[in-house]
Amino acid sequence: MNKDKTILKLIERLKRIVDFNLIKIVDYWDGDLCAIGLRKTNKLVYISTCNYIDSGTNKYDYILDILDEFDETKYETVKEVTNVSEDELNEEVKSFLDI
């Protein structure tokens, strides 16, 4: 996976607390090295580290989307949050994806 180290390190830490057999890592943003998605059925969590690469902190922006079951290019954003800690992100991921 060709992603920024902030995303790769996040994925490694997430693997310690989330069963990755229950979700898929998706990359709908090939050109964005600071973004990744976690998907379970029609629920998608978009995670970005772009705004915090040079900050030296583990901060994140995320978007929670519900994908249309017939057309994945259509979705409804249910929540958009910026500047959260990794603990906050982890709790939101687990809650939203029911894992």
C-alpha cells in the first residue's frame, strides 16, 4: 500500500484493537497518500491525516458515510469531524462499524 507513514502507522495500531476480518481497508483516494477508508457492508469511514502531518501529533479528520446499496458512487454523509485524537477516532470507528 502506497500511503503516508501516518496512515500506515494508524492501520498497524488499529489492527491491535479491531478485527480486520470484519472490515475491509479501501482506497478510493489513490492520489491522496494521507487518506484511507474502512468499510463494513454499506458503512464507510474515511480517515485523513493530511492536516496534521507536520504537527507531530496523532490527530485525524474523519467522515462517516452510508453507501447506497445499488450505486456505491452515491452516499449519505452522516458525520464529519476534524482534529480528533486517535482514541476518539478508534471509538467512533468501532461504534459506527459495529465492531
